[in-house]
Amino acid sequence: AERADVAVGTLYRYFPSKIHLLVSALTREFQEFGNSRDWTVTASTPRERLRLLVDCLHTDGNQDPRLTEAVTRAFVLADHTAAAATDEAIDVIEGLLARTLSGGEPTVRDQRLAGLIADVWLANLAAFSSGRISGEVARDRIDRAIDRFVDATHGDPEVG
């Protein structure tokens, strides 16, 4: 509230809880991240595009680990009062992954695959943020999931 130069009451008029505010911040960060680069043309194969995207997300998340932990925890702990914000965050994350995967306009298959990748990514980010696994383990799990999913659905000849 102080940084935005608004009263705390005004802030809570738009965001009923701290969790809602943090989930909304997560959505905004993903929107800005998605707009920062044309992820559909960063590499020639779906696997390479997704790996590059995950590399950049990993790097960004490590720049401010406390913020990453806070928004991840908020996302995981969000209840019904933040359902709309959580759904919006999921749509933004899955949309970014689907466009990156497809290299353009995603198919239904790309959207479904993006949902699976998002689930694996978020689960491992939550495990990392809570200290249950290291960043390296989380990253390895995400990379292996991308490899398996892409190979199974797109026939990418690379084997991960």
C-alpha cells in the first residue's frame, strides 16, 4: 500500500486478502514475462522452446527467492476467496506454456499438455519453496517431465 501510495483499506477493497494480492501479482508477473519475448520462435522444436522458457523462469525465480516463495505459497494455499485470481493465474501460465509448445496457435492437445506441464512445474516449485527439494532437483524433474510429455505427444526424436 505504501509503495502504491494508497491506504491499506483501499488496497483491501480490491484484494480481500494477502493471498489474493500475491496470486494477482503472480498473474501479472507471468503476463509481463510472456509479453517480454516471443516464446513461439525462440527455438525450432517444442522441447527446445519449453526448455528455454523454463530456463528463464528458473533464472527469474532465483533473482528474488523470497518473493518466489511468497507467491508460490499464496498460489498453493489460495482458498475460495481467491478462486478467480487463481483461475486467472492458471490460464495465463497454461496459455504461455501452450503457445511456447505449439510455436504459434495452440491446439487442444497443446493446451492439455501445457496444463500437465504447469501442474508438474507448480508442484516442484512448491516443493522447492518449502525446502523439501533443492532447486536442482526441481529443475531436473521439470525437464524430465517436459521431455516425456513432448516426446509422447509430439514425436520429438530427442530422448530425455
